[in-house]
Amino acid sequence: MLDVAVQDRTDRVAIRAISPVDGSELTLTSGTLVIYNEGNSEVVASTAATVSGSAAHYERTWTKATFPTGRYRIVWSLVVSGPTTHVFDSNFEVVVRRFRRPIGDSDFSTRYPYLSGLLPTGATFDMYLNTAWSKIESTLYGRLGRYPGNLIYPEQLQHCLEQWTLADIYQAVSIGPGSEDEAKADRYKLEAMASLDTAMVFVREDTDEDQSAEDDEYAIIQGAELVR
């Protein structure tokens, strides 16, 4: 998922500390961070990060006065035993609303109960739904050029989400190229993309971020082209 914090709510931003040398996850003992806005001005002076294993996060209320919507950069200084400090940059956006996933594990399992026996050991429908929703989110970010949280009806993307989840499940259990499960995965991927294109023919979008979409606030997203 794209890293975002919802304005005027208590929310967190996070990073996974991955070694730039060998790609391993670093076990953190402590850390600090500094936050800069789009103009590269410091908006949060050095403050402690919360660490657990290889993950670090920072949680606060992102008040509108201090954090207008937009992009921000974090410089993390994360310490491992030794001690050694690793410096990482990450980016996030302050948004009016999060891109809400319209269905959950129980919805999916009710609709596709026969798939529960196919899941790999330790896997859940929720894991695949999250992964599929992240793909949709990233695809829309690329098409819109901005975070898609202001799309008023994420329910338009329910069928796309289901098809992409099915594709990922069948891909995970596929025994190899040319198998029946791989063929199903390919078919559902095509169906997911077709469903996404259909949904984007007309969407309501809260472009002025006043928490509602007026009649003139809509978009037509045709492939990589955005029409208003």
C-alpha cells in the first residue's frame, strides 16, 4: 500500500529497514526521524521513532494547520546493535481520506467458499485481498497522478478486486507453466483489468477535498488518459 496519513486523524507512517548491502531485514534498537514538506522545509524536528524488529513507525494527529494535503519526506536515522546508524529516506502523503477497500475476508469467503481449501498453509483471503487492493491503488495512482482516496465510490472496484484476488490465489497454487491453475490466473488477470477499465469510464472524485463530490466533480479515466 502507498504510505499515507489521514488529515486531522491519528495515523501512522512507517518504514521497513532493509539493508542496502545484502537486502536483509535489519533488527532495530532505536531510531529518530525528521519530516520535511514539499518545499523542503522542516515541519517535524528530530523526534523518536517506535521500532519493532525491522519496522519503524511514527504516529501522531496530522492537523490541517501543520500538515496541508500533499507530499512529505521523512529522513529516518535507525540504529542497529553495534551500534550502527542507518539513514533512510521515505515519502508519504497527507490525504483527506484513505482509499477504502470495499470488501473483506468474510465477504469474499461467502462468495467463493470452495476456494478455502486451496489456500496455502498460513494464508488467508484477507492477505490476497490486501495485495490485490494494493495493485489497484498503485495502478490508479499511475493513471491519476495522485493518490486515489478521493474517489467517492470504491465499491465500483469490487469486481476488479475480486478478480485480481482470484488471479493471485490461482497463481499461488499453480504447479507450473501451462497448468490449469495458471490458465485460470491469466484469465482472471485479464478480467480484473477489463473490470478496472469499465469502472473508470465514470467516477465521482472529491477534487476540492470538501468531503463530498458535487455534480461537476467527476473524471473519465481512459487507460492512461484522464478526461474531466
